Amino acid sequence: MSDEVRQMAQKKKRNQKLRKRKRKEQAVKLAVLLAAAVIVAGMILAVRAVTRALGPEDYAESTAEFCKNGSIRITSVESFAEDYYDANELKKTVRDAVGAYNAENGSRSVVQNSLQVKDQMARLVLTYKSAEDYRSFNDTDLFVGTVKDAEDSGYDFESIMSAVSHADSSRILNQATLDQLLENEVIILSEQVNVVTPRGILYATPNLGVTDETHASPVDVISKDEPAIVILK
């Protein structure tokens, strides 16, 4: 075999090895991309599942959602198991109450989003334009505003003193710290409901258990005499 033929054979062999290595590298890259795609798809599905789970149709317990625009969406979940309960009568009662309130206080001050009676449970979703509308419609106590406005309105923050910050566990709420939070938003409620906030929770009274940054659930009695207080970031 001549040197020229030998060189051509060696070159052909090297090219074959190079093409084989490139195919292998491409296969590895493709496998990585596919794996990444699967992971991303799984993350998207998980986010969608979590997002959907936050909707009122998924709440198993009564929940108050405080929105950034000042409105409040209340999902009330109650037993409807007694024989003397009438679903049509309930729907008419709610419709009449909402209509009468809006006629006096302005259109869409209270909006009935849905009312469903199923499996011996009633689920009513109402959206209130403001905390004032919630107070007036339900004749119950609720405050949403700054810490300073709450203090000026006579609300007592003694029950939240010594609470541990959910942003920094080394920070304990005292009067000096509270004085630095006068412009922070605070929610004060007297209903036994889960709470969803528009921003991160900074401090909460012991009768509320903070489950994540914007969610809390009652762990003790919440009432007019023992309100739940949530100070937001």
C-alpha cells in the first residue's frame, strides 16, 4: 500500500471517528434538553396546580382574601345538611340582601360571585368593594389600613406584642418596633376564617398560624374580644 493510499485511509478513519464523536455529543445534548424540558413542564404543571388550588372553588374552609385593590373576597363554606334547609330559599335570601345593599350603597359594592349547594355543603363567594362594605353588610368588625390609622381608631396591639417576625426570626415585636411600622398595612378581623394577604405577612397574633408568606389559618379562637391581627410587609 502506497503512502498516499495509507494517508487517505487514515484520514477516512479519523473522519469516521470525528463524525461518531459528534453524533454522540449531539445525542447527549439532546438528552439533556429533553430532560430539562420535562423538568420545566413539571414545574409549569405544579405552578398551575398550586395557582388553581388557591381559587375559591377549592377552599374547604371559609376564607377571606384581601386584594391589592382594597377589595375583599369571602368564601363561606358551611354545612347545609339539615332537612329543613332550602337551597332556593338561600339563593333568594342572598340575592335580595346583595340587591338591597347595593341599591343603598352603590352598584357593585357587594358582588355575588357564586353560590353552590352540593354534597350537603353550601359555598358562597362574595366580593366586597372595601372593608367598610364588609363591615356594613355583615354588621361585624373588620379593619384594613395602616398601623397608625388602627391605633388612632382605638385598636389595641397588646395581643400581638412579642410575636416573632416571619421575615426574620430574630426580631420580636415590641412597642419600639411597632412605632417603626406605623405606615405598614394591618388587617384586624373578628371572624374564624383562613386569611390570604396581598403581601407577605410580617407579624401575626398567636390565634393565627402562618402557613406560608401570604396565608394564615386560625389555631385558636378569633372573635371581637380576641381579634386576629396581621401586620404586612
